[in-house]
Amino acid sequence: MTVQSVDHAALAPVYAVVAAAVLALLVDLALAPGKPRLLLLGVGALGPVAAIVAALAVGTGHRGTFCTPGGELPGGVTVGPSCSFAVDSASVAVTVLGCALALVVLGLSVPVVREAVVPPGEYVFLLLCSLTGLVVLASARDLLTLLVAVETLTLPVYVLVGLVRRPASAEAAVTFFVTSVVATTFTLLGIGLLYGVVGAVHLDRVAAALAARPDARDLPLVGAAALLVLAGLLFKLAATPFHAWAPATYDGAPLPVAAWLGTASKLGGAVAVVVTVGIALRPMLDVVGPVLAVVAVGTMTVGNLVALRQRRVLRLLAWSSVAQTGYLLAPLAVARGDGLRDAVAGVAGFTALYLVAGVGVFAAVVALRGAAEGGTLDDLAGAARRAPRATAALVLGLAGLAGLPPGLAGLFAKVVVIKATLDGSAGWLAVVIALNAVIGLAYYARVATACFAPADGARPTSAPVVVGATVAVTATAGVVLGAWPQWVFDAAASVANALL
């Protein structure tokens, strides 16, 4: 028996995050009762920082570990070596972006830790465990590793949502857990059915088997398997009809956890769907594409229409996130043949620009609300007088999500998606996206307007220094990427080339 060597350099970002998670627990045990716990946020920040350094040090040259030699699959399909964990420019980009989001969320966690809303040791540990799943997901290149990474990203969030001792948080955690378990069973069943037909779980091998065996592609069983895998992964993106968990979960979670759900969890879901559709199911785009088109239209329409009726801030942002998922899926829905690379680049560019605008909105809400709940639109009254800088950042982020100046990052994000649909000869889908973008203007404007409503007794307030700095950084990132979006587009093209 040959013992397979492990490329520890490729796994260095994972090691860094895991080490920081364990260190946070040890420091929490060592601290005397009553001592300040904000130190734990600094300890937790060591993990994302070290992971970014390790990912950049490893570089973007392709390398893999946990590899299997070439062989022959059922049906006489010959395949070469395949790796379950691969490092390339795509994985490095996702790792850096995910770790940057973790740093932002840790910065936004100062109020809930300082006010003892959450137990700090467990909070930092669980957040870094979730980040570990995202880092592994960035490099996962077989269906089982991908599923394990997705669940590692998701499982700690169940507990994070329920850490606050109030009924709404417990209900949100249970809702998220139950629906997620059902979605995971769908994905597992789909993977099992695919493996039964093609005899492989590596993404490239599944694609090779399906491409070489038209008889397998025509089997109803394979079509059902592909749809089951997608159904489970679309849950992570809160795509219709798998979106019901999102509003209650966002609203019941602590504000920084809601920010993590709305950004990092969205990034993980996007990565999982892109690599599954773009690599493993590429020979079945004629089957998968129309399904994604229907899901995209339903998701953006339901998300925008229901958001119009929301009065609670986090529920509104949750429905906005659902709508953004519809835009995200649109390029994949129309991708065919050589156009797939451009579609993946479009998804990557949109996702990056959306995350910058989205995390900026959550950061501004934390600056305005502190350790309290997200509250209602009425609770934002007088915000422009109490906290003008945080209000300006909120308006900038909302403009980015709406695609209006000065939030040009959001505008370019929607342009990328519409261009991808037009390149895919789906003008009707571009029209649907444009109409939904117009609907979105209404509720984003409502949130911004609420901040300028008069309020009795509104007095100037200031957020903690770390939160203020985090808001400034996210707002600046939105402005910079809006002014120079070509940086994102070039990186997105590199990601697509590395994956495909």
C-alpha cells in the first residue's frame, strides 16, 4: 500500500484559521472572570490575517493534494489524476475575500462582545470554524469535499444565530437548522445517484463521464440527481423556493452574525453552485440552464416584491439578499458551450461587487444600532442627526445595492449580469433583471429616507472606534471599486480561467 503524501503548504490557510480558533478558546479559558473579553476578537483576527498571508505566499500556481491516480470509469471512460483539494487563482481569490469578510465581522462584533450579548470565546471559535469551511470550500474539487465544506461553513452558524438568549433567536436557529438538514439530504441523495451512474465524485471526472456517455446524460435518473444536488446548494444561497429560512434567521441573529450570513454564507453558496454547474454538470447545461433560469426569475421577483412590504430592517435586507441571488444565478442560466467562461466571470464579478456593497450596509447598521437588534425602519428616524457618518455609509451601501451613484460598484455589478444574459441570447431575462432592479429602488430608498425622518430627542452618538474604522474601510472599498471596477473584472476573468 502506498501512503499518499499531503501538501501541507496548500493546506496552510486552513491550518491558520483552525489554529486561531483553538487559540481563542484557550485564551478565553485563561482570562480571569470579569476581565475584558475584547482581546478575544484580536486573537480571532489572527486567523484570517494569517490565512491571507499563507494563501498569497502559496501563490496562484496550480497545486493539489489528496489526489488519486488516473484510471477507467464505468462505461470505458479513461480519466487522468484528480485532486480533492486544489489551490489556484480561484481558490486564493475566494480565500482572501472570505478572510477579509471575517475580519470585517470581527470588527463589527465589538458591541455584542462588550455588552456580553454573546459569550465571546464560543462566539469567536464558532465564527472561525465557519470560516474554515469557507476556506476549504474555495479549494474543494470533489462533491463530497464540497458538501463537507459547505456544512462546516453552515453548522457553526446555527449556534451563532441562537447565542442570544431571546425567543426570536432560538426560533431562527431551529428554522435554519431544520431546513438546512433537509437541503443537505437532497444534496447527498443527488451525489449518491450520480456516483452510482458515473462511478466518480471528483468534479472533473463527473464532467468527463457525462461528456463521454450520452446514454448516461439521457437517463432520467441522472437528470434527477443533478437537480437534487442543485436544490441542496441553492438553499445556501436562499434561492426560491428554498428561501423561507432567510428572513427569520437574519432577524433573529445578532447583527454581526446576520452580516456573516448575508456575505460569507452567500459567497460560499455562490462558489458551490459555480463549481458544481461549471465543472461537474457542464455537459448537462441544456438541462440545468432552463431550471436555473426559472429559479433566477422567481428568486429576484419574489425577493424584491416581498421586500417592499417589510418594516423590520434585517428582514428587508434578507429579502434584498434573496433578490440579489436571482441576479447572481442569471449568467449561469444562459451559459452554453464557450460562453460558460464568460458567465462564470460574470458571476464572480457580480458576487465580489455585491459583497462589498452588502457588507458596507451591515457595517453601517451595526454602527447605528450597536448591540441592539436590527429594529424597524422607525428606529432609524433621526439617524442622520445622531450619527451622520454612519448614515452616510448606509446610504452609500444602499445606493450600491440599488445600482445608483455614488454606489457605482452595484451599478457595474448589474451591468455585468445584464451583459452576460445578452451574450447568452436571453434578452428577455435581461429585461426581467432591469425591471426587478427598478422595483428594488423603492425599498432601498425607504431605508435611506427613514434615516432622515425627524425624531424627538435625537442626540449625537458615536460607535466604538473599531466599528467606526470598519465602516470607513467598507465604505472606502465601495467607492474605490466603483471608481475602478476593472480590478474586479480582471480578477473575475482570472478566476474563470482557473476553474475552467
